[in-house]
Amino acid sequence: MTMNKQCVLIVDDEPDIRELLEITLLRMGLKTHCAKDYSAAKRWLIEINFDLCLTDMKLPDGDGIQLVEHIQSHYPNTPTAVITAHGSIDMAIKAMKAGAFDFVSKPVSLETLRNLVEKALTLPNSIQQTQKSSAAQYQIIGKSNVIADLRSSIAKVARSQAPVFIQGQSGTGKELVARQIHLQGSRSDAPFIAVNCGAIPSELMESEFFGHIKGSFTGAVSDNAGLFKAAHGGTLFLDEIADLALSMQVKLLRVIQEKTIRPVGSQQEEVTNVRIISASHKDLESMVKQGTFRQDLYYRINVIGVSIPTLSQRQSDIEPLTRHILEKHYLENNCQLKLDSKAMEALRNYSFPGNVRELENILERATVLSDGDTISVDDLQLPETPPTIETAINNLGEMIQSIGKEKIVQALTQNRWNQSATARDLGITLRQLRYKMEKLELNKL
């Protein structure tokens, strides 16, 4: 990474801190300018186009949050990181809500500082560049106003390291949005690890998240790195975080606050460097009031909130989504299909309680039922009374549970162990197949 032409503004009223930061950044090949207060920082910002600003939270004539807001308003392409007093996590969260890229606590860890600076300086120079940089396979399809607003929100959120909470009904594409945030941010070259919190047994959750060392409990026959280590430097996506047990919520809260993990059976704390993105279709605010979700954890994970519209709120996107899904089917199966006008009209008028996922399932079934190269209304088999989301999820869960080891092995053998084709044959998603295979230890065959 070439950074010798990049320039950082350091804002702190303590000369020793300014000197420490300046020496560290100069050794990284960066140019620096220092300001001892808010007013001096504003003057420097007028004169120079900075690539990053590091500011103390407390300044003689203002505070770091004021400076963050000023830079966000007047110099939106300049990421700002705040330096907070030890233990001032609430102030750090307030700064990130105001638009700060990230924070570092005093006493400043030089390794943490260097990581922060490197991440900040790899951000695209503008939101437009950020939007263009996302991988084509994870593009969000649609041109409706609500999708345009969602894309804009993603681009802004991607320029921060703050924890993100994604709210959306089942099937709206929460993981897709999480991947877009990851791909458009400074961690795009690092891993994106997605985990469904409801799919991990409660007794194994701590081990799965934080890892364990050999012999730490019955069955621990080897070391396990855990999800946080697997996502090191990148993004950990916690889908359906509402399903976490209260005991695990406490542990996760501590990891987010301290940025350290301790594998099961270990006495050593290990620094973790991940961005947390979480999601749920449930109303976490109501769960907080009911006492089933910790208020302090909700406050930590919901630094930035992103809401995903339902498919019924973006009906104009049904046609482009349909074309996209059928094009994907063509690429995978070399079989080109289209909908007749009545079938397309029926989709436009359907309520889609299962959102985009239901549209995908309907079209996948229709591609099997259609005789020629055109899908008719009858091929769609739209229910007259749409099932509730809960009913659809329960039925799907029962269906997955009923698929035994022998049936999966048979399908895998027929498809020459092509997992995508096997999942289609079994009528489940690729992720569900992989989870089932792992649970049945079929990956070891």
C-alpha cells in the first residue's frame, strides 16, 4: 500500500500525545499536521485536503464530536477517528453515531492505531466509488426509491467501523445487505463470516464464537479457532442475533467493549479485530422491554441501524428481480425461461409474505413445472391465501429436519457431490445443505 502522499490531521491539546501520534504516523510514511484545539483544526481543514483526521474527544474549545460533525458536513470524504479516555465506550459510540470512522482508547496502543489508520486510508475516496466497488454477484437488484435509499445508506455505513444492526423481515436479504457493507468498506479484502445464531446449539455457542483449546471439555479433541478468529481483520455477521441466550449476550457484550476474546479452556486474552454486523427479523426493542434481550447489548450493536424494505414496499422491483433470478437459473442450468404476461401480472399482484426468498422459491419451482421455455400462471402455483411467515418457516424447518443422512448422500452421489445441484434437488438452500452436511459429518467423507 502506497501511503507516502497521504496526509493526516492530528487534533489534541496534549503535546506528548501529539508527538507520539506524529512519530507513529511519520514512520508509516504519512504526512502530518497538528492542531491543539477545535479552532486550529478548522483552519487546517480549509487549507489542506486531509485523508484522515485523528482527534481527541476533549478539546479546550469544544469536543471531538463537534469536529466529527463539522467534517461530516463539510469534508465527507475525510474519515475521522476519535481518541477517548479509557472506559469511555459510551462517548465512543456517540462519536460513531455522529459519523466517526472508529475510535481508539487511551493509553493508545500503537498496533491498534496502525491498524485503524491503515483501514481508514484504504477507504474509497467517495460514496460513488464505494458503490461501484461492490462485487457483482452480491448486487442489490431494483430501482425503486426505497432501494435507492437503501443503497445510499449502505454506502455511508460502509465508510465506518461502527457496529451495524440490520432490521428486516425474513427473506428480505439481510445477509446480502451485510455483504454489501463489507464489500464497500475498508475490510473488503478480509473474510466475511456469516453465522445464524439460531442454528448453533446453546451449549456449543461459546466454543463456536470464541474457539476452544484441545481437552478443554469432553469432545474437544483438537483446537478450534472460533468464528471471531476466522473473521479476523474482516466482518462477522450475526444473523438472527435475537436468538442468542442471555448468558451468551453477556459474553458478546464484553467482547464488543473490550475487543478481546478468551477461547474456552484458555487463560489468555486475545485481541480481536472484527467489525460486527448483526440482524434480526424480530423487534429487539420489544424484546428489551420484555427482558429477553439485554438493553446494553442492543445499545452496543445498534450504533448504526439499517432497515430493509419488504418486497410489497418495492413492487416495481418484482419484474427486474424476476429477470435476474431467471438469468441466474439460465447460467446454472443452461436453460433459458421467461414468464408470459399473465404470470408476470400475477407476480406483481401477489403480496409476498416471504419477500424475495419466496419469489426465488416460486420461480425455482416454476422452472421445474413448466413444459416449454415459457412459465405460465399455473406453473407459479401461487397460493390463494398466502401463508404467514411463521408457518412458512416452521414448514421449512420440519422439511429440513426430515431429510436424513441416507437421502442427502444419495442426492450428493447423483449430483457428483455438486452441493448447489444437490440443494436444489432436495428443495433446500445451499446454506441449509452445508449446515446439515456439517452436522452429519458428511464433509469428512
